[in-house]
Amino acid sequence: MKEARFVYGDHALEQMRERHISQSVLEGAFEDPDSIVPARGGRHCLIKHVRKNLSLRIVFREGRGVLYIITAYFTDKKYEI
């Protein structure tokens, strides 16, 4: 993705802390995502395969060079979009 500034909402930061997802890991996923798919409400979901059966998903909105991070979580690869 092109160069963008990341903005984290309180919910995103709380969920990332609880799920042990660092900002550096999250931002690194944007450098080489496996896919980005549309989500509801004008949002997008980035999917990054972390290891064999584990994917990182990042729900975000994009606007004016800013990526608004809504939440992030790990999921089994079998639930692929």
C-alpha cells in the first residue's frame, strides 16, 4: 500500500493489547498484505497469513492518506473470506 499515517481508535488499541498484537506487527502487515477485501460500512479487511493455519485480520477505514484502524485479531485460516 502507498505511504499512509496510522490512526488507532481506543477500541483498536484495547483489542490489540488484549490480543498481543503490536503496532509494528500491524503496520508491517500493510507492507505486504495477502489480500484486502471490502467490509461493511465502507471499511476494509486486510488479511495477512502469519503461519500455516493462522491469519491476522485488520479492519480499517481509509481516507486522505490516513488508515483508521478499527480492530485487529487472529483467526484460523479455514475462515478465509
